[in-house]
Amino acid sequence: MKNAILFVAAVVMTLATQTAFAGQGVERLESPDAIEAVDDRLRAALNARGMTLVQVVHHAENARGVGESLPETRTFIFGNPQVGTPMMQCQGQVALDLPQKMVIREDEGRTLVEWNDPLYLAERHGLEGCDLPLDKVVEALNGIAAEAAGQ
């Protein structure tokens, strides 16, 4: 009985966490592939769309450098100044979230691809009154993530 209660509690906590992410503007896709394959596909998807890859932060490597451990986690920082500049002209504080970021990370035998929903960022930074191609940004990021995940 105790194990059943613990199992139900774990399921509820997992669902609550996933729901919390959705409310915070975090999008997520899963890939059954190893992180190296997802990394390669993400780089190819960015390159194919003419995105500038600014930096890749290797969090697990950084953690090892200070004697800590972390599942393989990489943040890709990328963008297109033709898209980002008008957003920053509309509201300068959006630079807090630009360039765009996409995280790939290992999680219990799967690789997750995660990114910020541009519509959430538009709401967060008050971009609603600006004439911006946010639907195209959403479409581009969804496509990049799907390609990276192998979908």
C-alpha cells in the first residue's frame, strides 16, 4: 500500500512539474537519440536557416571542472539580427532573453530539447503592440527543435 501511495505521489509531482513548465513558456520535445546526434542535427538546422550560432555552453563539462556532476546539458545561443533587432527596438529589455537559446540535455535515457516560447517572451516583455513576425519565430523554433529531436 505504501508503495502504491508513493507511486501515485510521484506521478502527480511529475504531471505538476510538466504543467508548471507549460505555464512558464518552456517548450519541450523528446528524442530517443543520444545527445551527440541531437547536437549534430541542431547545428545543421541552425546552419540551414542561416542562424548565427553565438556559443554553446557545456554545463556538465563546467560542473566537472569544479568537482561536481551533472547530466550532459548544453545551451545553444543563436539568433538572427534581422529578427532580434526589431524586437529590441520595440522593447530593449527583451535583450535579457535574446539571442535565442535552446537547451539539449540528457534525462533518464532520453534527450530533451527545450526552448522559450516566443509568444511567452512577447508577453513577458510587452511586445504585443509591436509589428513583429512572432508567428514566424514560433514556426522557426518549432522546426529547429523538431529537426534536432529527429522528428
